[in-house]
Amino acid sequence: MNLKITLKFIWLFTLVLLLGGCQSTYQSAPAPEIYLTEVKEMVYEPDVIGIQSMIETYDTYTSSIHYPVFGYQNIDELIYDFIQNRHELFRQELAEVIEANESKWPLELHMEYEIVYQTPRHAAILFKERKHLGSAQPSVNTFTFNFNFDTDKQLTLADLFENNAGYLQIISEISYDLLTESDLIPSAVDLNWVKGGLSPHEKNYSNFLMKAKTLVILFNKYQLGPAFIGTPSIEIPYESLNAYLPLKESLLNNFNGKIPKLSSDPLSSIDLEVANVDPEETETTPDSFYKKRIAITFDDGPHPIYTPIIVDTLKSYDAKATFFFLGNRIGDYPDVARHVRFEGHMIGNHSFSHPQLSRMSTEEILNEVVKTQNIIENATGFSPFLMRPPFGAINDVVMTTTDMPMVLWSIDSEDWIYNDPDYIVNYVLDHAFDGAIIRLHDTLPNTTQAIGPLVDGLISAGYELVTVDELLGITKESAANNLRSFTRALK
């Protein structure tokens, strides 16, 4: 069954369903039973086309996993099964490390992806996996997938050729010539090692990506030589291959133009020019700063369904909040980010793909932060001046590299663990205080159900709901003078 369900129907159905569940009472609710040694099943959301994120925080490990949904059942299930298998393998490796008590906590699994090339009929995807399992250096792996939307199947290398007999031998010879004629293989490397890694066996060419005019082949660490040569890759023009083997024209004749990524955003009509308004650029006076105030913040969005519902709920109460967005999710849902900005909420930087920044080099941190800055500015016209580090993981390197105030939290709803909206509402209300920063997630249905009663309860308790910059008294101009971490308002 094709999963391209009408997005308008999904939006209206979900809105009715979620808002119908917001009639919660504020009776004290016991904490749902949660065993932190167990891992929740990843949620498969085939009705939402675009990026999916699964982010977990435990005492012993953190995980950030991102993967795409295209709306084709076989392809989406294949990707989901792949993600589940990598996640399960990490859990098994983690158990061995914990049993041996060999590492400092928390350990980490981080998986992100890039759609290297896409047409109406095909997609080429590169997954990057980074694991910290106690060794000095992380384990880094890459995985590639090429899909044909017409057949709803994954493509193999043999699928490129009309007569696939001998294609590995041809690719092997071309690869050897390209590598030895370039500077990818230093002269000190034993060429027998190179030849062995390029021998005409399918496993040696399993990592490939189809692009418009070239076939990209990625080689694994140690496949062609010692560790110092890294993981080389080459691009073979289709013309070079076609000189030896006829390519399947039916497969390649549409590989001639990249198209925008699929999006399930129900708010695509919002005008970018309107979104350039800067409602947060207002002066904060000492008198207003010391009112009874509280800041609600959301992490890990935007989500194409839940974020707009949360924004509409906040609007009904004339309440403001702060959304710390991931750059890779804005890439799929830019109009949702524009809507958040247009409604007067603050947008902060939450990195591109949610890794533990404290484990990364300066260059890697900059890549995560700067890339997200650019994406947010391109989507909304606004450049964030506040940062929330993923998992709250910071150190001196992160602080000095990002060059932005770090906004942590004083009340963690743990809404990603507790699926009971009543419990989330009661927990936050019971722990609320003047100047507090509340952490929620706008990617969860239970949070979407809880937000109405929570806002109502806070207002009834006398709180004014403001953005984090208002709560902390930080402006874009003064941000550079506040390079520290904040868990609450200072008085």
C-alpha cells in the first residue's frame, strides 16, 4: 500500500484527535512505571513524509538517530529495519562495555543521513554512524542506499547494467586506474593491498551512490591500505562505464535534475517576508524582568504536525515560548519554522543532528552549529543568538567554539519517557518557580496533548509565559557578553 496519504487529511485528523485529548484534569497522577534499563521501541510514523528523529537520554548512554520517510512502503520499511538493527547492535555492544565497566558515561550512538541525490524516480542516501563505546576514538561507519521509487525497491550495482556479466571486473579496473593516478593512495602503500581491496567481488563495491552523471564508490577503512589513508572515494562517469557495458537507459534517463525534498508541511503558504519580522527585538526593563515569569522551551523540532498544534495552542493563550530547532529537521520543514517565528516565538540553535558536542573537535562543533545557523536564517530570516547543547552536554571547548550563551533548564518534564500527558502537566506545575526554564519536546504527541492544560495551569498560578531571551534579559547585542550556561533567570 502506497503511504502517500493526503497531508491535509492527516493534519485535520491529528488536530481533532490531539485537541480532543486535552481535557485533562489536574488531579495528582502517580508516575507511570518506567524502567530506565529498558529502551522504548522506536516509533514508526509512515504517515509523516520527511525526516524522522529518535533521541534518547539515559544515565549510561545517549542516542540521536535520524532517518527519512519517502512514502513508499517497502523502501520505508527497509530503512526502518536498518535503523532498528544498528540500534540493537549498539545496545548489545553497550551491554558488553557496561558489564566490563570499561568506560566513562554516557556513551553515544549518533546516526545522521544525507540525501546525496534525488529525482522524482530515484534517491541516493548516505548514512553516517558515529559510536562512542569507551575507546579514545569513536567508531565511524558509512552506509549507502539507492532506491527506485517506480518499483519501490532498493537498487543493487548490477541493476545499472543491461547485461551485468563482467561489470565488477570493469569497475575494478577503472577504480584501480583512478586511485593510482590520483593522490588518494600514497606511494608508500603496498599496491597488492590496493589490488586486493579492489578485486572484483560484490562486497568490495557495496557502498555506492548514484548521482546525475557519475557513480560514486566509497571504500571502507583498511580496505585499500593502512588506517592513515582513511576512507577514500571515487567518482566514475557513466560515460566511462558505458564504453564497456551498456547502462540501463530506463533506469538512468531520469537522473538529470535534483528536485526539492518531499515535505509534509501543512503550512507551505506562509510568506517568508512576513516571517522576517523581529518581535523579540524589544527592550527588557528591570521592572518587567523581575515579574513572576517562566519560560517554556521545546527541543528537537520542528515537527510537521505537532509543532503547529503547539504554536496554535500557545497563541490561544497569548503565550510565548522558545523552540530549539535541529538544522536537519528544518531542512524538511522550513515553513513550520517560519510559522513559529511569525507567531513571535524565539528560535534557538540546537545543532544540526543532535550529537554530544562535548565529544567533538572544534571543527566538528563549528560544522554542527554554523550549518544550523545558516539553515535557520535562510528559512526564517532570523539568526539565533542562543544555543541549547544536545543532551545538555557542554565543556569549555563547546562554550568557546559556539560563542553563544548556553540555555539549559531547571525543570525537565522528561516527556520523552512519560507518555501520560496528565503526569507531565502535574510534574511541571508541582515544580514551577519564578524564573524557571521548562524543557519539553515539540516532536511528541503526549506533549502536544499536555501543552494546553500546562499553559492554563501556569497562567492560573500567576505566571507570565515569556521567551528565554526575555527571561534572561539577553538581546542579540548583549549575547556576546553572556557567554555562560543558564539554567534559570538570575536575580
